[in-house]
Amino acid sequence: MVFVIVIIVYLLYFFILKSKFNLDYEFHQTNFQVVKTSQNYVIGEYNFNKFYIPMMDHKYIVGQTLRIDGVVQELKPTNNSYDFDFNKYLQNQNVFQAIKIKNIVSIEDNNLKYLINKFIYNNVHNELILKLVFQKNTELHEAKGELQKMSLAYLLNFSGINMYVFSFVINRIFFKFKINPQFKIPIHLCLIFYLWMIDFPLVTTRIIFGYIILNLFVITKISPHKTARNVLTLLSLVLVQPNFFSSNALPFLVVAMLFLNPIQNHIGWRKTIIQIIKPLLIFIPIQIFMDWRWNFTAPIQTIIIQPVISFLYLFSFLFWWIPNIEVVFTFLTNSFNSLVELLSKINLIWDFGQPPFLMLVAYYLAFYLWSKHMKIKTCWFIWIVVTLLFLFWTKIFLSNETLTMLNIGNGSSFVYINKWKNLVLIFDAGTGPGFNKSSMSDYLMKIGINHVDIAFISHNHDDHYNSLETIQSNLNVHEVIKNNTEQNYIEIKGVKIWLWHLNKMEDENDNSLVILVKAIEKNFLFVGDLTKKGEGEMLKNPTFTYLIQNTFIDLFQLGHHGSKTSSSEDFLLLVNPRMTWISAGLKNNHHFPDQVTIDKLNEFKLPYKITGKNNNWTFNLNKDIFYNWQ
């Protein structure tokens, strides 16, 4: 019955309270309340509808009223399936539309949430307090970045362990002084007020509501089944955060409710070990499914970091309000940053890629069977086989040999992968304006790639190398070769590579590395941003012309994104490729590829493919086919 109520409340929210405005609908002098802020945007609410409002370096505060003139727009779609989906991130917060601002004025008012947040904004400046006590969107800079690399950023969230410590202290006080449990109700009300003040963050809300519901059953002397408690917790979550059904936290909450039991005292060392290991077996698969990777040193790092964070939570809640204590919190913040930085140096991270959702379901079915029948060998066998399939699915079904051109706008990012030779080569690693600099890194992690043998960077223009730092941060890059190299020939794992570059050309584009790749049976030619002038110089190089004349070019990367300054007739006739790839974004200021270049390709009957708006292109060398995907 309670579950039915949960669904009804959810449907009421989305189909009655929430409406969607027509595109180009104009707001005139309309009051919005700020419900979330970030450095580059705010989320404003009007009549139960939330809107994404982009703005740079603003100083608006949660609870503040903004009077807006603006036009309703669609959220900008994510470019690629492997990119961080900011659109989905907003939708998980019930934000489905944006507003293009024409005029905006802040209105001073006296609503309680605004006054509280204004006090925090003006008086609390330590990042540790802002993050732990007030759940503000501060990143704790060094610590947050390193924790993200270790896949441990979630540790900064208010956790069940923090609630356990709080509950333990409260229960000891009530027991020692023989206080009636009914006096916990004011504590519950304070906790609910605190949740309202920090806008009911999902994980924290679930933990606190679970604690309150459990206490209410104790007070009323009712002993409900675990399922009833869980359903009531879900109902309370839906009442305050209807979007939780679509959030990334939902899978973690569901498996926690299905498989985890409350922390118990005095259960013996064996059961204690199981109680520690069980959450890892439960949560690791979801984390791999969502993050595509797992940090094998995470359990050890967690054992060290979690108690420190729990102490910081307790200390921050107890003492943040004391005058002149800023120096203590600064010391704690710096110490915590140093600890995390030290632990980050012993990372052992492996990219598994993203297995299909059905494999995730299969894992939990096998885990449930194993956990219920540990003494049956067949259950062990099933669980182990399904676990191995889940972990290595992406690697097993990865194509044997491919070359991929990523959709990164007016940039250049190509990657060659040979699964059986364990060979990964990158030819440029850059993105155009408006595209995510982590695109190539994210793509490689999603398909389970952990290293790059060589990254070739054609020349020193941002759109050809601005992703390299992120790739080096997330993967092991063995070697980077730039256009100042003295090498002219490389052979690696059976792949032959010739390199040419012109020296000290006036135009940096003409300093681009020219790379001929002979990958067993297929051949590629990359020219970076070489212009017609550079092409003319290459045509004077006897080694280059001899090799190209005697090599069938299966794939040619068209110079300078298809600009009319590149791709001379003589050069195209010499290369005469089977397929030409053009990395360029639609609706760009440079109008790449230029129609003159396209006409020339058509005239010479040279087939071509463009990344354009949302096309990634892959050449499967084994199957000898080209296909696009998003």
C-alpha cells in the first residue's frame, strides 16, 4: 500500500504540479527563487518549475529572489555518449529547460532560507565548513580533485557512518540520563530543518530520514519489517525530492536497501570482516558501471580516509560557530589535502569500460544466490563466472582493430586500437570550442583502455593538443611525440610509421607532423593542419612522394578541418585516398569544411565523412567497414 502511495506522489508531481513551457516563451518581470548556485550558472524556480540560467562569476545566493526578463530555451544536448552528460545532470534535478537572460535584477527579501544563506555567505569562508556542515558546492580544491581520480569523491558525502556516530552519542546520552525517547522528536525536527536549509541532498536525506523513521518506530514500540522501513524511507524521499527516481544515487540506495543491514556491535571478528567486505561487493559493480573504472587501492585508502572525514564532520558540526577558530579549520583543511595527496600516489586504477546494464542485473542476481547459499559450490561457480563476465565484457567484445575519429568540433582527435597487440596510438588530442576537453579520455575509459603507447601531436595549436593533459592524468601514456621530434621512422608491434615535418615555417599549421601509418593491411595518412604551401613543400620530398605513390591510402585525414587553404589538387591527386575524414563542427565561425574543398572532393570522386554535429566515425579494419555512431 505504501509503495502505491510512493508511485502516486511521484506521478502527481510530474503530471500535475510540474508543467513545461513552450520554447521561446518569454518571461517579463517574473520572480524566480534561486535553488542552487554554481560558478557559471544558477538554477531558478518558478511555480514548481526549475530552469538552468547560465551566467559567469555571479554572486547570487540560494533563497534569493531574481526578477527576470528572458526567453525559454531547450537545454543544450550532450555532444557524445561518452562525454559527461551535463544535460542529464540537470534533468536529475528536475531541470528540463533553460532561460536566455535579457535582463536580471536581484530583489532583497526576508525569506528565511535567503537570510540563512546570506549569513553563511558573509561569515563562513572555510571550505571544510562550507562542504561538510552546509553542503555547499565548494570543491575543497586539491582534495576533491585527487579523490575524484581515486574514485573516492563520494566519501565527502554525509554517510551512514557519520549518522552512526551521531546516533551512538545521542543514544548514550539518553541512556545515561534516563531520558524518555519521546524527547528525541525535537532532535528529529532539528534534523528536518537542517535538511530543508541545505535543500534536501539525496544521500544525506536518505540517511537522516532512515534514522528518524527507525527512532519513531522505537518510540511507538512498533517492530516493522525491514521492507516497510525501506518503503517509508522511499516515500519520504519522494515527498521532498521527487527526482530521486531518475538520479544516479538511486541504484546505490536500492542495492543498499536490498543487501545491507544496519551496523551492529559485538558480532565477532568474522562477521565484522564480512560486514566490511560486503559493501565493497555490493557497490563496486555499480561504481564500475557508472565510472567505467575501479581503484584497487580504494579499500585501503577508504579505511584511512573515512575515519578522518568522520572526525572532520563531527568537529565541524560541533565547533564551526566558535569565533576566531578559522585558523584551526585552515590547518585541518591543509592537513586533509596533504593526506589525500599522499594517498593518491599509491593509486592502482583499472579501466574496465562500461558493461551492458543486463550484466549488472545478472551480477546482483548471482550475488544474491551466492550470499544465500554460500555452502553450495555451484552458487560460488555461477557468481565467479558472472563477475568475470561483468568485469571483462567490454574488453571481450571490443573490436579487434579500429581507427576512430572523435566528434570534437573544430579540433582533431584520432585513435588507433589493436586489441590483440594491446596497441593504442593517438593522432592529435584536441577539441574545438564548446567541446569537452576530456572527450578522448572519457572515450578510452568507456571502452576499457588503460594505456596509450604513443600520442602524436601534429603541431602547437590548442585544438590539436588541449586534451592531452587529461589523457595523461587518467591513463598511462608511454610516449608523446611532437613536431620537434628528430625521429622519422618508428615500428611498434608490427605497425610501421613514417614521420615528416617542415622546419620553421612561418605558419604554424605548416609545421604539422605528416604521418604515414601502415597497420598490417591498411594504411592511413595524417597531415594535421598542413596548408597548400606545406603540401607543396611535401610534394618536393622524394621519400614522401615515393612512399605515397607506392602505398594505397585507405584513409586520409583532410588538412586543416577542410579549410580552403588546404587540400591542393596536386596533393589530393597524389594521395588519392579510398576514404577521406574531415574533423569539423557544424555551425562554426570558420565554416569548416569549406564548400570549395567539398566541391573539390566531389570533383575528384573522393568519398568523405564529416564529424559534423554528432557523428563519431570508426573504421573497422578487420571487417573493412566505416560506420558512424554517437
